[in-house]
Amino acid sequence: MALYVLRRLLMLLPILVGVSLLAFAILHVTPGDPAVLMLGQYATPDRITGLRQELGLDDPLHVQYGRYLWRALHGDLGSSFRSQRPVIQEILDRFPSTMQLTLTALFLSVIVGVSTGVLAATARNRWLDGGLMAGALVGLSIPEFWLGIVLLIVFGVKLKMVPITGGTGLRALILPSVTLALAPAAVLARLTRSSMLEVIREDYVRTAWAKGLGGRSVIVSHVLRNALIPVVTVLGLQFAGLLAGTVFIENVFARPGIGRLVVNAIAARDYPMVQGIVLFTATVYAFLNLAVDVLYGFLDPRIRYD
């Protein structure tokens, strides 16, 4: 198992290097001079030239990239053009809010999605199966930003059950997390159903039925446990989708998270902030995928043996 984890760690290195290259390229492929953006369009040429030298923008690209990578390894992602604060500090200030929303949505999607998939599989080819899968298809088809606006109008404006925008606490988290969790829950429901239907046909499940075990025991102990292996694998991808979805949801619900921060940074052409957020979220996503791979190895012993 240790060798399996070590191999997965080594596979992360080229991925993180590639992401750092893309983040570094943001500053150089977009139009505009960073020094002009920081000083303003009325700055004198001498001040612009001095700032370019101070930032090292006149150095060769490979030197700039090496310096950027070295600083990133030490937690220095530069300073924001707008606030002049360290980028990493801006990200860490808003990261808890984003993770709170993402993890809550992930928890809801797993509970609702897996439960729906199990019910649909156990009621195969019945009206309940068809209704649940039709509902999952609708959940996949609804745009998140549209659903968020509708929920705000109904539960925030009309019924006044939750804060319209912003706010803290559980009440302010309900609508954003439900909106963000709908599509992943639909994916997990369809995946759980198809995975369970495949496992139900296996010989060891037939043997469990032949031994006279109860239906609940067979479904939970034999079918569901093995059917969840591909579901766990997809969770890493679902987490990435949830992180990306916060860009829309946090702006719809005015939550002070990383998603809203990156939208404001793009609008203000705050390139160091955009670079830092891209690199930070990609690193979080890569290590989460590593955790999913390790969990997959625990669930399926064949991976450890291979």
C-alpha cells in the first residue's frame, strides 16, 4: 500500500508543474502591462520602467518562471494589484467559506445521490425507478445559476425563510449548498443505480441469496459496499465540479469565497490574484484526488496487490 501511495505522489509532480506553467502564462499571454496596471495609465515612463525592473519583468521568461516557482514553493504567490496584500493571505481568508459550501454540497450530493440510486436499483423497472431517474435527469439539466436565482426569489423574497444575500450561519448556507449539490447528486444517483445493477448479477450475490440472508443484509453488506467503489472514484471529479461551481453560486448568493474573489480579480485584471487562485485550487484538487485514490485502494484490495 505504501508503494501505491508513493507512486500516486510522484504522479502529482508533473501535474502540479504543468498547472504552475499555465498559471505563470496568465500574466504573459494576456494583453496589458502589469506595471501599467499597478501604477495606472497616467504613470510616467520612468516609474513604469523602474517597477518592471523591481518586479523582474525584464528578465528572460525561464528566469521569471524559476523565480515564480521557487516563491510558490515557499508560499509566496505575490501581491494583489488591487489591495496590495499577499495573494496567499487573501485566498486563505476566503478559503474556509468556499470549503464550507463545497463540503456541505458534497455531503448533500452523496446522501441524496446514493440513497436515490439504491432506491432506484432495488425498484428496478417499476414506477419508482422511472420517477427517480427522470428526476435525476431534470437535476442534470437545470443550470445552477438559474436554480439559485429561482430559490432566492421563492424562499428569500417571497417566503422570507432565508437571507437573500450574504449572511452567516446555517440558514445562509442552505440555498447555496442545495443549488450546488443538485447536479452532482443526480450524477451519483445514476451511477449508483447502474453500479448496483451490475453487482447484483454477480455470483457471490446469488450465493448470499441462496444462503437465505435477508434482503437488507444482502443489499447493504454485499451489493452496496462493492457498488460504491466506482462512486468513490467519481467523488474526486465531483469535488472539482463543486469547486468550479462556487464561482457562479458565490456570486449569485454574494458569499465571500474564492469563487467571488476570482471573478472580481478577473474584472479588475488582477493577474497575480488569478494566478494564485488557479495554482491554489489546482493543488487542493490534486491532493484530494490523491486521497480518493488511496481510499479506492482500501476499498478494493486488488489495487494494493497489483
